[in-house]
Amino acid sequence: MSLAGGLRSGDVRALAKAISLVEDRDPEATRLVEELQPSTGNAHLVGVTGSPGTGKSTLVDGLVTVIRQAGRTVGVIAVDPSSPFTGGAVLGDRIRMSRHTLDQGVFIRSMGARGHLGGLAAATRETIHLLDAFGRQVVIVETVGVGQSELEISSICDTVVLVMMPESGDAVQSIKAGILEIADVFVVNKSDLGGAEKTRRMIQDAISLGQKQAWQPPVVLTSALKEEGIEGVFKAIERHRAFLIESGTLQIRRRQRLKQEVIALVAERAREDARRTLEGDTEVARRLRDDRNGKLNPYALAEEVMGGPSRGKGGGDGPSQ
């Protein structure tokens, strides 16, 4: 049986192998995702984001339990930070969710961000497609939690859950950064620490001051460690899913997501082509290696790499006028 056939039939080993191909950026992965594309589009994609230390992993672990109790299958993509020096990652989220290991209705994959910005791994989008084609009804994507740079999650998920802590400054930072606008559900976790109600009111006040939207994001108080309030989070996610379907917003979001994915793929391939050009045996690479004073015009070099008309092949430390 082919890898795609095995994945469609529910073979976990085929799914794991397919994700490994995607993470390794193997050319076979591109063909595999293309072959599986007709089988996608059924899963509800839920992004869970927020600053480090807010308890995202514990919340996701609790959400998996609640979703399974509702009789649905779950796939989890937990993105962990990678070392900027070695590229290695601890991948501790799988350990924290180990109680679901023997549940065939749950598939958890940890992956390192590997320097990718936006709190996600480069392979996240393709892995979502694979889990969708595998038949997971809910796919949860947990970001690294990189603060104000995590807006990318809104371009790949149907519902975005923003997790914050009481009186930690997260609410204020969210308002400043515009992260407030990407959240469909707010969660104030670790509510047992005190100050949760004050934070909830702060978020609700900020929402009321913003532009009026058809969907008003709920603010849910939880203590994920004590498994309190997690059912409320799942109910809020379900209400948002129903709203997306009934309002026709789901189709709009997914069209936008397709456009963003195409842009990301083009950018990734262009970056790789540029790297090969600048590191290979090309004229522009030779000039770059011979440049001892760092005065080559980067704008002109970029034009050459892209195959456009060069604005100059000599010195200069800024854009041509």
C-alpha cells in the first residue's frame, strides 16, 4: 500500500513517516500532500497561543481529554522552541501529554520551530493537511509562545485561543500589540492565583472599545492544572465553529488561508533558490566572496539573484537613487 493509502486507512506509522518527510523538507512530501489534498478540509483547526508560562500545554492536555469525552478524534501539533545554535529542541509537550499515549483517537506530534518566526514550525501547514487527511476531527496547534510575533497562527487556524495569566501584563501587551484582534476565544488561565476577574474585565473592556464585530470573543477563566473551566473553553470553541459555518465566515477564512499558504510556499522556495545562488559557483556568489570591505550593494545583488535588471554591480552601501 502506498504511503498516502496507508495514511487514509488510519495507519499511524504511515502518518508519522509522512510528517517526518515534511519536517525534513523531502521532495516526496510535496507530492504526498498534493495527493492527499482532496481528503482535507474536514477538520476544525484550533490554534492555542500566548506568552511562555501561561500554561498552554496544560490547557491543551485538558482540552484533548474534553474533546475525547465528546467522542471526537484529535490531532495535536505542539511546536517547541529550538536552540539558535544547534537547532535542537526539548520537545517536552509530548511528555506533558503522555496520559493520552495509548488513546488511538489522539495523535500528538512535537516539532521544533527551527528558527521559523511566528511561533510555528515551517512544516506546520503541511502537517495540518496530513492530520486532516488522516481523519482527525479536531486539530490543535500550540505555538511556541513568542509574545508579539505570534500572529501567524491566525492565518492557519479556524479558531484562535489566546491564553493569558492574571495580572501578568499579558492583557495590556495584547492590546498594544494588536494580538487582541486575532483571538476568537480568550482564556485567563491560572485563575486560582488571584486577579483573574480583574484581568477578565480588562479584556472585556478592551473588546468593547474595539471595532464592533459579529462575533464577540468570550473570556473564559480556567485553572488548567486543576482541570477547572476547560469544558467552558471547549464550549466557546464549539460556539465559534457554529458561528463560522452559519455566517459563511469559514469559507472566507479558508480562502484567505490558501492565499497565505501559497505566499509562504513561494517565499520559502525563493529563499532556498537565493541561498543556492549565493553559496554556489555563480558570478554573484564569486563577487560576494571576493568582497572584502562589505560595500557591495545588497539591493543590486538581490535584483541579480531574482533575475531582474541590476541597478549596479559595484560599490555603494545603500539603494540606488
